Amino acid sequence: MKTSDKTSRPIVLLHLLFVLLVVQVALPGKNETASPVLFLCAAVLVEAVCLWHIVRKKHARAAGDIGAFLFLLFNVWELWATVLGKAHPILVPTPEAVFQVFADQWPLMLRGIGSSLSLLAIGFGIALPLGALLGMLAGWSPRLRGFLVPIARVLSPVPAIIYAPYLIALMPSFRSASALVIILGIFWPTFLQTVGRTVGLDPHILDSARVLCLSDREMVFQIFLPALLPGLISGLRVSLSTSFMLLTLAEMMGATSGLGYFIKNFADYANYTNVIAGILLVALVVTALNGLVTVLERKAIRWS
């Protein structure tokens, strides 16, 4: 009975907040606004996802709390901006208008997602394996470690985005400059983390490998890589967040496409309805990428 109450209470609360939101949307507001269809669809999706987690009893409390917070936010936003018309019409647009942007600007949004993800894949695909490989070699070789680690400790604290203005002028295209910013932001942390993990490997494993007279290639692929891969995957989430932040900041400096450009372009024209929609789009993309990382952690690296 207690378990049933714990499950039913957040469900009832979510339903009540959802019904309250629907009632507010149905009421005539002081501000004219766009069609509420997409806004209501988003609310239905939020409720469905939260209820799914609650019914599965997996992170049920967190799902209930997050759902209640989102619906409270939606209700306050709808009441203040649409029903009462008290919000600034430019700085705080109605939720209906914000979600309508997804229907009006979807071609530009899709191009932005494609441009940003392709840059992210290039930068991430170069920095992560290069940093991991060089980190393994430096962790294995004391001489190489003594040369590279001091350099990394000087350069890694420097925010990679600081290089962006110079790299934009130096590189042949903006995309190459943005990719290099992402590479610099991911390479050094990955390198230092891999060095630390390599040095911290069980010495008995390394001694056994030396007794077997394994070649350098066999040491890397049969000893170091299997031992370090779980740690690299677990650090993927932080690296992904860092690289996406660098990407959007770089795109705001002079790109002609991408998610950062989408936000900056409309902000220059004070179109904050599209700006808020762009921020929501970035949040959705990052959430999807984090979901993929979670799947990778669970499926690909079962021993992590």
C-alpha cells in the first residue's frame, strides 16, 4: 500500500498540473499568441516521459520532482505571459510563440544541428583517440612523460575558447578553426587523465606482460587499452559537455550555420522568441547526446 501511495502521489500531482496548464491555455489571454498545439504536445511528451519513469519505479522520485518543476514553470510562464499579459512581450514571449518556432524554423534548425554535430564529430573524433593514445605512451614511457606532462600542465588550464579569435584569422576556414578549438579543449584533459590512469595500472599486470615479451603494439592493444577503456568511456560525458560548450561559443563568433549561430543571429535582431527556442533546442540535443553516452556506458563497456 505504501509503495502504491508513493507511486500514485506524483502521478496525481502531474495530472493536476497538466490539467491546470490545459485550462490556462484554453482561457482567453490578454496577449495574442500563436497556435498552442506544439506547446501542448511538448507538455504531453514531458508528462509521458515522467510517468514512464514513475511507473517503472526507476528514478521515480526524481522523475516526479522534475515533472512537477517543469509543469510549475509552464503554468507560471503561461499565466504571466499569456493569460495576464504582464510579461515583457519581447524579452519574455509566450510559450505558444516559442514552441511555434520549432514548426516555423525547422529547416534552419535541422541545418544547424547537422553543422554542429559534424564539427563536434570531427573535433571529438580527433582529440579523444589522439589524447588517449599519447597519454598511454606517456604513461608507459617515463622520459616522454617527463617531457609532455609539464607542457600539458601549462597549456591545459588555458580555456580553449581564448584561442578562437586568433584561430579564426589563422585557419583557412571557420569550420577548421572551430574544430581546432574543440580539439584543444578535449585533447589536454584526455591526455592528462590517460597518463594518470596508465601510471596507476597494477604493476603486477605490467610485469606479467614484460615476462611474456609482448611487443609495443601488443602492450597498447592487449594491456593498456582494455584496462583504460572503461575510464575513457566514463569520462566521455564531461568531455562531451565541454566540447559542445566550446562549439556553441565558437559558432557565436563568426559562423554562418550551427546552433550557436542560430542563437546569436536572432539575438542580434532582438528576436528573443527564436533565441529561447534555440536554447531549448541546444538542451534537447545535449540531452540526446548524453543519452547516447549512457547507452554506450551500459552496453559497450559492461565491466565499467
